[in-house]
Amino acid sequence: MTVALYMDEHVHRAITTSLRLRGVDVLTAQDDGRRHVPDHVLLDRATELQRILFSQDEDLLAEANRRQRERIPFAGVVYAHQLRVSIGACVRELEVIAKVANPQDLAERVEYLPL
């Protein structure tokens, strides 16, 4: 089974475009009409759509960590720091996650890039 991704609005467009060219199922917050929404709403939406949320926004980590502590279900988060992980590295590693991982393995987890 493949993993569908949901991109936070802070993700560089080149990452999304490159993943789509590689056949990865990607939906952006912008495409979904979710620009400028609070992190908890974005994470709820990704979970509702059964998509793993990819973000480069450190504030979103706080929301994911809160949910882990309080045992609130969510689909999962993959995080990469904007200045420490290149666009190319994000694309390569997200492609691997999307094509190899199982959505259930990522549920209620936060994964950090690089893997």
C-alpha cells in the first residue's frame, strides 16, 4: 500500500512538483482550500483524508507532540527543517516513504528527515 501525502502550506513548491512527477499522491493545503488555517485544523484535515502531513513548520511539531501525549489519533507527520534538509533530500526521502511505507506504520508518529 502507498502513502498519500498532504503538504503544509510552508512546503516549497519544488518538493511537491518533483514528487508529483515521480508518481506520488500529493495534495497541498493550498489545493485543498486550507491556506492560513491553524495547525490543529491542518492536522485534522490530513487525518480525515488519511494522508500523512509533511511540514517544515516547527510549530506543527508542537501540535503533533501534544496529540501524542494526549493520545489523540492523527495520521502521522513527517518533518524536515527548512535550512538543514535540502529540497532534493526531501524529495528522495518522501518518495521512499510514499512508495514503501504503510500508512498504519506512520499513524500517530512524527518522523524526521533525513531518515
